[in-house]
Amino acid sequence: MKPSALFCALASAASLSLPALAAPSGNMHVQDIMKFESLKKPVIADNGSLVAVEAAPDRGDSRTLIRSTGGKRQLSIAGASKPVVSADGRFVAMVLEPSLLEKETSDAKTRKKLKDGMVLVEVATGKEQRFTRVKEFAFNDAGTVLAVWFDAEEDKKDKADDKAADASSVTEAKPQSGEESAKKPKVDKADKGSPLTLIALDGGKQLELQDVTAYAFDKKGKTAAILVNDAAQAKHQLLSVALGDLSLQQKYASETEQLGAVAINHDGSQIAFSTGLAADKVDERQYRLGLVNANGDLSFALHPDAWVLNQYSRLSFSDDGERLYFGTVPEVSKVLSLQKFSDETSLYDTATIRDSRGLKLWHGDDPRIKPHEIKTYDKLKKQTLLAVWHLGRNQIVQLATPEVPEAKPIEYGRFVLGSSSEPYLKEITWAGFYSDFYLIDTLSGERTAVALRQPSNSEPSISPYGRYAAYFREGQVQLLDVASKQLRVLNATLEVPFADEDHDYPSDAPGYGFGPWLVDESGLLVYDKYDIWQFAAADAKALKLTSGRDKGISYRVEGLYQDKDQAPATVSASQSLLLKGYNERTKADGFYRMTLGKDGLKTLLAKEEKLSVLARARHADTLVFSRERYDRFPDLYSADVLDVDDARRLTELDAQRSKFGWGKAELVQWTNTDGKPLDGVLIKPAGYEAGKRYPVLVYFYRFMSDRLHAFPGMNINHRPNFAWYANQGYAIFLPDIRFEVGYPGNSSVQALTSGVQKLIEMGIADPKAVGIQGHSWGGYQTAFAVTQTNIFAAAVTGAPVGNMTSAYSGIRHGTGLARQFQYETGQSRIGESLMQAPLKYVENSPVFYADRIKTPMMIMFGDKDDAVPWEQGVELYLAMRRAGKDVVLLQYEGEPHHLKQYGNKLDYSIRMKEYFDHYLKGASAPAWLEQGEPYREYAKED
């Protein structure tokens, strides 16, 4: 049966033990997947007393679960999402989004006006306060005050006045020179504020302020700094709020200056702010930097190089309050505008006419190709260069420069880490991403090179006070003494590899990363594939802390608190640490306790499960983690970080599985045709009967066997839902793929065919009913595989590259990057340019072998794919169509690389299931597969 070609334009506390459940047998439907709740990342109170987590269905309205970690208090807040917990765990604030029903039953105009709300819950009593039109909310660090920042109400009168003024300007004479215009000055949207309410959580006292454009809390929870800008009334104020009684004090005021950014130091004694002339356009406004202390003393900074602040400059104090970091620019550029025709003569002026040209000029020496330049334009426009104001010395030092533009106000003693990719921008096209890394002295601005031409994703690890920098290069763990510039190779005398042993890309293998530094900078922890090593900074003496290599267990430090705005966590010389170990032989995780300086590990929790550390309390040893298996939902547990074997179960969402047949996952091992051992996951169908052969769906990408104990994602998207297929009588096979550089297609085919043959030999797979599905890189492998083997009865490929020779010089439209680097150094693994090895590109391209394909194929693409040019799908479709093959192409209008619109995701999932049911289970072909679908237009929504 060969369908017509198709372009489808659719667009409670519980014990730690996990009791076994009786095997259910209920059928699963797509509606069950839509309603199945999954947990988002939990948040924990700073004192560890409370956890809040959003439970979100794939389609529908979320709820927030609130659980005390030491008691039995449990709350469920319907419709609430994105929880934030007060430091003491007494209150939880959550977003209240408009309901799905409300959104789906509103017309486009009404839907645009729907705004989020907020709910505040007092945990002990369950008392709720609800607010509408909320754009942002936050607790102060002490958890005593909540700030609720509202959306600005639409000023209908001003809008009507503007329309009337615009209309009158067509018929009325323009004011003569010297005449006043009665029209109200127009205020840029970026300069407008909105209402802010501060709520004292004890007692409920509230302070309401209008026209707020920015606010900040100090870290001690005593003071708030608030900027009020009302340009219409010429009122611009910096206010200080004492959070104990919500009393106000004006710190600075101006009738002519727009206040921009604000920051407050840790104890509220100093407030920094930026200010510029309100009459200037916001895009052209220069700001100056002001500082006011508790006594009201005011000073303004003077940059030695006359650099200025702009609207994107952000401010932040060092933890000790002695330094203020801020963003600068050498100058604020004028906004470009097109020349306009003004009279008869201008109609023939070549400069004015050409100014409206629609041209983008691509030059061979451009640092970035034009699409990438365009995609990064907005980011670069908003980029400022870090400077520091040493307050005690009244000294400003410029830290970042156009040559080294990246630096963050994260301190390593007197240093910050800077980086620059500027020298390598042109090479991005074919070689990938590199950066030079520097330590920048905050006292002088002097830079010390740490690592040059370093892969951009391999940032050096800096010791707590900036004495040392460690990084990985070409198999070596290198340590730089910053002051002496002495470079030492830490693993020089060790025979154990520290480079990624599974790296199969045409590039240098990266390292496994670094653990924490010792707080006194005397050493740091470094990972190889399996073990944790402690290296002494002074003499490179190495101490292996674990013995994982012989057992096949990879150990890593877990559970340290990490603030994203501070330097990485450190450990002391005799500190006890939580480790997570991944057993590559069983694919299971374990928790272990290790004490630095002592031999041996204590096993805390090690079962056939996947373990994930999800949150750590800032001021307590409380940890939140999940435990899961393929047939066990990843519910949450809380425990002391070093006693995870004594954990309290916080959620019970596994009960959702109770009515469905789910299937079981097991490990499969076999030998590839080239003698390589491979692993994979076999998910047996619900109600599996030994000796019975089943239709098999193969899904893959690269390494898949580590998903053995992973609970399947319960959502509708571009992948087959494993639980649904297992429930419907399919076996699912997830094989590992190991690639050979230069031959990615054949590497994949060898792994796939040998793996499927293993399932046939096991008596699991029906050899006439094996299907394959992959997306993106997996989609390419799927398309190539069926040109080389007839072992598959049906194939579904999402967003595949069909022709490497044309894809090589394509564009990733999401980033504007060229795709060449993917082939020369990255995922596509050719390892040479198209000019150097044209035959390799041909040999690995499915379109050149389309005439060999005997497997029915369904291709899926969004026609706004931002990663793979969707024309790749058209090339593959046309090649198969020309060769008279069984092919269907689903084109989803306006969709990117991964489908976003729920209707499209659902449509694709249903069609994929119908496709496999037909070819693998003998079900009748649906009408769209039998006859195709004609093009139709639908009425567009007003």
C-alpha cells in the first residue's frame, strides 16, 4: 500500500521503602498522557523546613504542592505554579496563570489582555491572599516582607488622546516657531513604572507605591531601595524603606532625571543608583552613577576614562559592601533613522532613495556571518562592560574592555574571571567555539592570561582567593600559579586517563570536570571517568579518594550549596561529603558518604534506581532528591545531606500509574558487528508473555542505556511516548550508538542492526514488525539506516539532514550560525571540510541512496526549523518520490525544530502511532495515509 505524497499543513510522610504494586492492565489513551502530572524543580526554604514544587500536567492547569520536611503539613494549591518560598518556610508565593479553558475560549484580542495573578499562602494556617495583574513578586532575604509588583493599568484616556492628536495633526496647521504644543510629552514605555506593594508578613501591614521602575532588598532583610519615576509629574525619587515598620525615607529626588538601576548593599547602609536626563531618548540617554549612605550623604562616581552607563547597566555590591560593580560603555550611540522625503527635490536624491534599501552585505572578512551577527545584535546592544568602584578608596577600575568583554562580579579574592571569544569569531563557522580566559585584578584592571584558545564550555576552575587556576587541555589537568605564572601538569605521573574516554567526535576530548576547592586553596578535587582525585596545589601530590574504576562506578560530589551569584562552594580538609555514584554496569545510582583525608566510603542508598539531587537548603543541611525507575515515578524525598538513607517521602505522584499497564525495563547487552560491546534498554510491553514475539519500536540518539532506570517522560511531543507504546503492546528498544569519525552513518547502522538482531535472537522481536523513529541527529540516522538495511518495517524521521553536501553550508536559523563546524568538529562527525572530503559527505547522505530504500518512511519537519534547514526534508522527500518510494512528509507550519503548538504535537503523535500501528501491527491504514490530504485554507482568527 503506497499513500500519496502528503504535505500536512497543521500546523505526607512515608517510609523510604518502595512497596511493590500489583500489575495493572488498564489501557492508556492520549488524554491520560495529557492529564498526567510531572514535577518541576522543587524549591526549599533557606532553613530547610519546607519544600514547594509545581505539579504540572502535560496539558492543563498546574497545582503547587507544599510539604514540610519535618512534619505532616501538606497543602495543594490549585492553579498555582512557579512557587517561591520565604527563607523561614512560613509563606509560599505562587503565580496564578489564567486557566487553560479561559485562554482557549478567548479570542485573540481578549487572550492578549489576560494577565497572571499571584497567591500568597501562610503555610501554618492555609490562609490565602490573592492578587491580580502581577508581573513579579519576591520575598526579602529574611522572609519578613513580600514585594508584589503589578502590571501597569492601561491608560485609556492617554491612548484616546494620542489617537485624537494623531488624527488632528492631519488637518490642523503645525504650530509656528515659538508656539507651544498642548500635546502631552510622550514617555517611553521603558521609562514608565507600575504599582508596587510591600506586605509585612507579620501583621499584614502594607505599603503601596505608584510608578515604581526598580527595587532591591538588602541581604539582612532590613531595608528596601525603590525607584519611582513619574515623568508626567516630573517626579523622580529614590526611596529607602525600613522593612520593620515599612516607613519611607527619600534619599534622592529630581524633576529632570530619570532613575535607572538600583542596588543595595548587604546591610542596607548604602544604596547605588543610576540617573540620566529624562528629556533624552532612552536609547540615547547617558547615565551617571550615584551612591547614598544611611546618613543621606550623596556622591557621584567619576570614571577616569569618561565611560558612562546606559539603560542596560546593572549594579551590584560585593558581599562585604566595599565594592560596587557596574556596567559601562565607552559611549552611548545615537539611534540611526532613515532619511525621509521632504520635498520635490528629495524625491530624486540618490542618498535618500538608497537609504530605504533592504540590503545585508556579507563580507568574507566579517567576524560573524550576517545571520549570526543579526541574531547576536540585540544581545551585544545590551552588553555592558564590567567596572568596579572601590568605595573606601573612591577609585574606579575598568575591568572588562572591548577586547575582553565578558566578566562577572563573582570574586576570587581580589580577582574576577574574564573571557573573550573575539579572536576566534570567524573560526566559529568551521572550528567551533573558543575563548581566552583571564584573571582580572580588581585593584588595577591588569589581566593575567589563564588559558588561551580554550573551548568556550571548558571554563577554568579558580581557587577561592584567585591564587590558582585549573583547566583541562589535551589530556592534561593543568594548574597555573597566577602570581608566579608557573604552570604544572597535575596528572603528569599518573597513567589513568582524565580525558573523556567515550569521546567520539572529531575534536580533542574534554575532561570530566572539577570538584570543589579546599577552602584554604591547598588543593582541589578532580574527576576522571570513575574516581575523585585530590591534588595538592603546591606540589601536585595526588591522592585517589575513591575506587570506582574496578567496580565500574563513577563517583561525583553532590549536595553542596551553590549560589549562582557567588564563587563555587568550597570544602574543608576533613569535611564529610555526599557522593553520587553511577554504576555503568547496572545503570543504577547510589549515594555514599566520604570524609576527606580518610579511606573508604559508606554506602547510604544503593538500589536499582536513578537518583537526582534537586535542591539544597542555604542555611541547613537539608537536601531534596528524587528516586525513580522506569516503573516508579520520581517522587521527592528530603533528608539530611549526609543521612539520605533516613529520608522522608514528600510526594505521592506514583499513584497515577496504578490504573495502567506499564511494562518493565531491562538491560540488553550485545556485541556490534565490529566487535564493540554495546548496551541498550529493552522496555517490555505491559502483560509481557515469555516466548511471544512483539512489534518493536526502536528509538535512539547516542547513548541511551543510562535511561534504564529513568521514568518515561509523560508528555506529547516529537518523541514516541514509551509508556503509551508499552501499554499498547509494543516493546521499545533504546540502543547505544558508538561512532567512528568520518563514518557516522555506517556506525549507526552497525549498532542498530546488531541490536535488533539481538532482540530477534532473544525471541522478543517479531522480525517483520520492527519500526524505527528518531529526531534531529536521530532523524538523520533513521533516514540513513533505511538506505543500508531492510530490517525495519517502517521508519519515522523528524527533522533529518537528508543531504550533508547541502546541509554543510546551511544556516542554523535559531542562532544564525553556519552548520560547517558541526561536520568538521561536532556532532555530524565527518572531521573534514566538504572541500577536503567530498566523498565522505556523499557516502553519509541518505538522498544519494534513496533508490535503495524499501522501508516506508514518514518525514516530519516544522517549516521554521531553527536548527536544521527544513528544505533537508524536502530534498529527502523529493528523492524518494522520484525513486517511487513509499514516503509521506508532514510539514507543520510556523514550527521550529521541536514542535511547540500543542495541536501540532498531538497531531504528530497520533499520526506516528497510526503509522506504526498500520505497518507493525497490521491495523487498517488511516485515510490520510491511504489517500493523502488536499491543501485547504482556514479562516484566520481576528
